[in-house]
Amino acid sequence: MNTLFGAFVLGALSCGVAESVLAQGQGLEEIIVTATRREESLQDVPISVTVVTGEFIQEGGFSDMEDMTAFVPNLAIDDGFQGQSMSIRGVGTDTRNEAFEEAVAQFADGVYYGRDSLVLGGLFDLERVEVVRGPQPIFAGQSATAGAISSISRKPGDAFEGGIMLQYGDDEEASFEAAFGGPITDRFGIRVAGRYYDLPDAGYTEFLTGQKIGAAENKSFRITTVWEPTNRFDFTFKYEHQDNYQNGTPTEFGRCDLDFATSVANGAFLPGVPALCLMEDVLGLVNLDVYNRESHSGGTVDLWDAIDYANANLGTNIVPGSAFGIMQPIPRGLNLVDEYNHPQSRNNEADIFVGTLNWQIGRNTLTSRTSRITIDKEDWLDPDESVFAVFTDQRYEDFEQIAQELTLASSLDQTFAWMVGLYYQTTDTILGINVHLPFAPPIPGVIGFSNGGLVTEEADWTSAFFTGTWNVTDNFRFNIGARYQESDKHGNYQIGNTVLLAGATSFEPRMFDPNPAAVADVTSDDVLPEVGFQWNATDNMMFYAKYAEAFKAGGFVAPPPLLGPPNPFTFLPEEAFGYEAGLKGTFLDGSLQLNIALFDTDFENLQQFNFNPLTGFSVRNAAEVNTQGIEIDGRFLIGDRWSLGFSGGYNDAVYTRYPDAQCNTIQNIEWVNAGNPPGTCRVDASGRRLFGPGEWQTTLHPEVTFEVGGFSGRASMNMAWLAGTPSFFVPPPGYPDDPLGAIPGRHRFDLRVSFMAPSEQWEIALYGRDITDEEAWVGGLQSGFFNTTTPGASNSEIHLYGPGGKRFERGARWGVQANYFFGR
């Protein structure tokens, strides 16, 4: 426990003051949360929870969950090359396996979102977002080993009200949001809301085409109805549609081996070809001396243009070989083929239906929630990350989830308050990955080859849970509960191939093997306990402690079948065992709220995605992790007009056991240089920090109100400081960490000044985001798989092109918001 105590001290020193006022109105009003499936005061809930209000989201102009996370300690969401990676307290799920469930469970209005792509949904007309940290077996259940994120939308109230919000700023970033609703009759109400968001320029430009990489357009719509025929019965129906588009994922590389004697693209896939960044340099298409917001992708250039130029003018003798020794070398003219020249893009549409009824039976409440979610998604990626037509990757998803939950809950004001529940969920998922390769079998008339993997998964989730609170005295209570959860999955992996004929501009229709290449069943089940206590030391101060277990189900591996179907096709569950202790209190005559949480969680059988050039893609239950630290948040009402929100977190997330981690590019080179076979390098990463957010984060939210000529003014700032993190990969002996694999510390300050009319019907605000103009690294993509240094070369750590691309904060941007309210 000494390490955890040290984390407390370091967290307190680094934070000073902590949590941003993410839920502040006039004074320190009570904040209501539903993290325990009941409406309770945040100060009474024995869990580490951050509440982000709908007003904070709207005023901050956050386009989605990822945009919001800079101001929420120990929460990270990164929009990467193959999906949205979410982590809490340093632990999340790799997105490279399309069939993974996330370790951070998502919920919206009580409905579990089983796919990471739903993070892309626009944030609009919300009451709040609750970020719940640590294992959550009872109330989240579904794979919430690291924690859960729950959003709660606004419902029609007792009177007609609503508003319109317009926003316009730098890079032509624009947002239009509208919502209105209220009672149609004494017993029936309706609310309609929607948002259109457009970002034409995310700061990255594709070098040759001029396309704005990362440009996004999101359209969302929601209708909610509430019917209350009696005072003891109500029924809520919600329909929501999300339509999200993004033009690729921004990234840029910063190094290249420009020596033809040592530079290599990939010995297996592009034998004899130098690194693709070098070939871009040959044609004058790249400048790797500086980060310049240029993205090199799209497949608009024939690689042979660079090869011919180098051979004719630079004295080289580049002769592409036969891939794997059995394929024809790369053909000419692939840049004229539709699939190779397809721009990077991401399209995601979702439809969500939810029906919830509450029926008060005596002093108990029966709740039934029925939901249906469908997702239609298509991504086009550029795995070679160059301007050349070499590889392209098409991914698509067709997902349907139907769920039913029943809960029966007693009232809270009794000696033993309880809740029981049943949950059933069924999903049908189709995941397709097609990789268009720059070579083909030696078949007359065939110049290109594309292989694809199609995963069909049918899954049923069944669970039952119980939780109870025994109020031993007015000031002391025990909390106890457990959930039995079972997941049954049936998976089928099919391989489908097609060819490109000479002279064609598109591939032939794909043909699937009628016999499944891999079929498996995975069953995961466990009883997950949660126990704890609460002690009200005074009327204004509560201590709590809890222990909880959670698991994330096993499943299937869904990679491209470059070397055949995945073997093994399945992986086992991962488990979490978490301790948490905390303090929640109100001090200084109610002007200061302070919440502190200490945590210590162990993860076993962590699901790790790996790639080996000899054996292909796999998922292994290969690692154990410990994460421990502290979280502090609060609000301080300094006077009638001044307030300060604060938050902070210290988190030490390390691999306690990871004996055979995947080597990075430098390590693979050194391994082969030592005479070992390629593809067999492994390294012991035990004791290494997890790659992700730094050890600590601090946020401040100062706010002041003032009067100007009858107008009500308000000025506020969102301020965040985030520590850096070292490279994930353990360096080989005698070599330092690769600086391209380490995220430096950064900060972000957002400013907003608003003026409200005396009628309180309209408001105008000026805003600035990242006003210090710190273009900090905020994410990245996959490794430089086609840009490295050949084994046997010296100074390989200098020549290495990679290990990954970088994505930077957009920099300072300014704009204006105009809001009109009615019914206030």
C-alpha cells in the first residue's frame, strides 16, 4: 500500500486544486446522477464519478466524446487508424481487432452501446454525461472492466421550452443545434432535437489532391415522447438517428531512411523496394524535416514512376521482387484502379430505438427497457500511408442489437433498500475486411489480387443481478451486490478472394469459399461481486470503500487474412479486480465541495492484439496490469460572482506481467542483426507503463459573472495540464526510447465570454480554443510498416521511419456562438 500512498501524495501535489466545474449552475446546487440506476446526489454515491453537463458540452462546442476528454481526468478517447480507442485509468481495448468489445462500456439513456463506432455520435441536447471509473459489474455489467460512460438526453418537461444554438469559427467550423418540446396534453409530452456539425478543415491536407484529411460532417436527430397516464406509470419512447462522415484520419510522419543501401519498404510484401517515404522523396513529394500538417495517402501515384526515375537518374537498380516468393511483382498502373485510388473515408450510420416504462407497485418500482440498435459502417483506409497505389483496405460492418432489461427496486428510505434485475441481449454482427494487394498469383491476365475476411458473429448475453444497501445506522451502511453474467457467441470466419484483370479499372466480384474457413463457439460466464460500506462522519462528509470484480467476454479475431484465417480464431475473457476508497464532503459553510478517490485495480488475462509477419494476426490473453492512483474533483464558490471548478488525477498503469510482448521495429532489426530468424522477436514488457495518457492530469475551470448595461456577462476558462508518457515499446539494450513513440506533456486553455439579454431569451458568446496555440501531439496511427531500415544496417535507430504517425492539436481557433431560448 506504500505505492498507493505515494500516488496520493504526488496526486495532491501535482493537482493542487482539482476538478473542472463540469456541473455548475448558480451556487453549489445539488448534482443528481443515475450511476446506480437511481436518481441520487453525486455526493451520496460511493463511486468515483465525473459529471459533464449538457450546458458545458454546448458551451465548449465539443463535437463528440473525444473532443471532450481533454477536461476529464483519467479518461482518454483517441480516434485512431482503425477505430475509436477508449481508456479509463490507463486501461482500454485495442481497436485493431474489429470484433472486440470495449473495456469502457458506453450507455445512452440506460442502453448499452456494444460498438466503439458509436463514440462518433454527435453530442447534443443532453442533460449530462457521467464518467464512472473502475470495474462496474452491477450497474454496467456489459464489459465494464475499466469503467463506463453514460449519457442522458433531455426529455420533455412541464412547459414548452427549447432553443437554437449557432456556432461559427476558424476553419469554417460550423454547428447548428435546435431543440424544443413540452406537453401536448396533461399526460403526454414530446421533445425534438437535432444537430448539424461541419468541419471542412481539420488542419491536415493530402499532399497531392489537396483534400482536407480529417474533415468531418455529423448529422444527428432525436425524438423523445413521454406518456404518463397515471401518477404511478410512465412510458418513454426515443428514436435517434446518427450519420457521421470523416475524410480519413489525420496523421503525418517525421523521419525516413533516405539511404538506398539500407532503406526498405517491407521484405515480405514489397521485396526489393526501398521505403515508400524514400520513393516519395525521389519525386520531391515529401519533406520529413519538419511536421507540416501534410498527409501522404490516397494512391494517386504509380510507384513505378519513382522506380523508373531513380533507376534512370540516381544510378539505382531497383527491381521489385516476388512477394512471399510465390506472387508476381507489383504491376504498373495501379493508380488508375478504383480500389487503389479510393480516398480515405469513414461513414457510419446508426438508428436507435428505446422504450422505457416505470410502474410504481406499492413502494417498489418496476422498470422495463427495450431497445434496438442498428449500425451500418464503411471505412476506406490506406495501410501503406503513402501517395503510391500499393495497398488499400476496405472495412465494413453491419450490426444489430436487441436488448431487454427488467429491474424491480425498493424505495431508498428503508432499513434495507434493494434492487434486482434481469438482462438479455442478442446481437448479429457482420464484419468485413478486404485488402487489395499490389501483386497477384502467376495466372495469365491477372495483375492484382484481393483477399478478404468476413466474420459473422451471433451472440447472446444473459445476466441477473442483485444489489442491496443495509442502513445499519443513520450514518453507516453496507452495500452488497453481485451479477451473474453469461455470454454465448458463435463465430464464422470466411475468406473471399477476387482478382484484377489486365486493363481493368476495378476488381472482379468477390467469391467466398462456401465452406467456412473457421467456426467456433465461445462461452464466458462468471459471478461478479461488489461489496463496500459508507460512513457519514458528519452531516457534510462521507467516507466509502468498495471492492468489485468485472470481466470482458472472450470472442473472435477479425483481421485481414493476409496469411490465411486467424489461428487461433478465439480468445478468452479478461478480468478486473478493483479496490476503491474515497471521501466526499462539503466544507466552508457549503461553499466548497471536495471529492477524493484512491484506487488500485488488477487486470488479468488482458486481451492483447499482435501481428507476426510469419504467423499473421492474433489476440492473446497475454498480460497482467495494475493501475493505481488518485482522483480529486470539486467546486469552490469564492464569492457571489466568482467560482472555481477543479480536478486532477494521478494514475500509474503498468504491466505487472507481459513476458512476450511484441517487438518494435528497432528491436526486430537488432534481433535479426544478432542472427535470429525474422518474425521471432519478443520482449519482456513486465514493469513497463501502458502506452496512453500520462501519469497525471490537472484541470481548472474559473468563472466570473458581471453586469454590463443591463446585460448579464459571464467569463470562463477550461484549463488542462497533461503529463507526457514514454514510448510503449521497451528499447533494446543500449538504446534509448524512440522519441517518435513518446507523447510529450501538453496543456490546453479554452476561453468563453458571453452576454445574456435582460429577457434571458438570447445570448451571444465569443470563444477561443487552445488559445495558447500549442500544437501538441494528441494521437497517432499505426507503425511505419512499409518504411524502415534493412536488418544489418548501422545506426538503425536514426534511420527508422516510424514507429508511428503523429496527430496534433489543431492549434488556436476563435469563433462566435449565438443562442436563442424560449419558454425560460
